[in-house]
Amino acid sequence: MAVTVGIWIPWARVRNRRFFYNNTRILDDGLDYLATGFDLFKGWVVVTIILLAFYALPMLGVPFLQEGLSVLLLLVYPWALNKSLRFNARNLAWRDVRFDFHGSYLGSLWNFFLFPVIGILTLGLLLPMASRSMRDYIASRYSFGTAGFFSESSLGAYYGAGLKTLLLFLALFFPLMILLISTAAGAIIDGVSYAGEGNDSSNLALAVLNILMVQIHPLAFPLTLGFIFMVTGAYYRALTRNIMLGSLRLKGGVRFRSTVSGLVLAWIVVTNLLLVIVSVGLLLPWAQVRQYKYLTENTEIRPITELTGFIDRQSRAGHSVGDAVGEAGDIEVSF
């Protein structure tokens, strides 16, 4: 049953993407997603076979075979990521002009893997630089027709976003940690005092309740940290998104602007998660639409030249929807 349902996942993903893209209106025209469920299904089969082989290797009893495959998968992943980004770009079009992605293996390896790890190892000192490098790499590798994108973002702006995020982290971390520690200490003290007041059943019940609170309390620390990282992560993502889109240009005369609020996005992310959990997943589609709608409504496209002529030039250049039909066989990797 699970296998049968899983087979239809690629078709569901195509319908999901078409819904979002077709309802994203730019000058009254929606985006077109050209891929089919079968295109994604081919990549899904390849990934499934690789994962099954990976988890079946320990049963063969061959030493270091799984470790070797793990290293191989890590080395292959940047290539697969490039294929995925290009597949999705070439199957996205607006006004019959398709997008494209021109990434390189070493570029993806450095910007998506090595540089972020270096940023973490430097205790976050180089993380803003890694964020800028990753976003500028993505922006400069996309194209719309024959026109390429490029970004001129400031490194200082990314460090400013990192500093604001750090201050928000500290503003949440210390009060919440003090609250948790004081609650745990109070529960222990109350439990001891209730237990020492004799064999009265109410006192014993209160003592047991406080002991249970202390036992459950350790779960509060990772949950609280998860909440803090969720808030600060959404906040930082909003700030860096605004920086990247504010500096993004499309060669030929198009600028962009993002006005996403970090605190509003954090509120949407946290409340979406809570509502999805409470509804046992039933509100997941609504939550996805809510976040996507907020992001798109706070994104502006600012043409600095006559846009109709620009679109006509891209269409005549031969990068139209018809050229993308034969490109829909690449591996699909969720990123």
C-alpha cells in the first residue's frame, strides 16, 4: 500500500508546483511549470534504488562498503543538485520564455557544502560570508531566455543581518533559559517540601506531580532551543532574502525588491507548525499557501526598460517553451 501511494508522489508534486506557479501572477500572467509526473518519476526511481542499496549494504557483511558508498554519495550530490536546479529552471517559463540554470560542480560543492561547514567551524564568524556567496552563486547562474541574472550584494549587509539575528537569539535565549531553570528548581524544592510533610495523600500527590515535572523538564530544553532556532532562522532568511533580491538584476533592465519582515515570517513559520501539528497535518496545504502568499506579495519586480520589447527579444532568441520539452529527464533532488 505504501509503495503504491509513493509511486504517485511525483505526480502530486507536479500538481502542487503548477498550482503555486500558475497562481503567481506577474503583470497578470502566471508562471508555467512544464514538467510532467513521469519526468519526476524517473528521478524518483533512481533515488529510491540508490537508497535501497545503501540500506541493504550492511546485510552483505562487507566491511567499509557502506562507508565508501556514503563518501561517493556526498561527492555525487553536488552534481545531482545542479541537475535538479537546472531541471526545475528549464521547466519553468513565463510568457513562453523559459528559465535556465548554469551551475558547476565545484561551484555547488563550495557554496552549498564546504563554505557553510567552514562558517560553522569558525563559530559563525564566516557564516554571513557563506550566505552571501551561496545566494550570489545561485543568482548569477540563473537566466531568463538569453538574459542572465546577477547580484551586487554587500558583504556588510549580510554581517548586519547576522548581527541582528544574533541579538534576537540572545534576547530569546537568556529569558527562556532562566524561566526553564527557575521552573525546574521550583519543582524540585516543592516536591521535597511536599514529601517531607507527612503521609497526607494530597501532599504525596503534589510531590509526585512535581517529580514528574522534573522528569519531563529535560524535554523542554531541546524544544525551547528548537523554537529559538526556528524563529531566528526564519528571521535571518527574511533579512538575507531582502538583501539578495534588493541587489538582484536581470540583464536587460529588470530590478527586484523584497519587503519581507523577519518577525512576521518567523510568526508565520511557528504558527504554521503548531497548526499543522494540532490538525494532524490537515492544515499543511493551507500553511504552505499562507507562507508562499506572504513571500510573493512582498516581492516586487521593477522594470527599468520597456518590458514588452524585452520579452519579445527573449522569445525570438529561441529559448521558448518548445525548446524545454526535450530537457525534462534530469534527476529530481529535493533541496
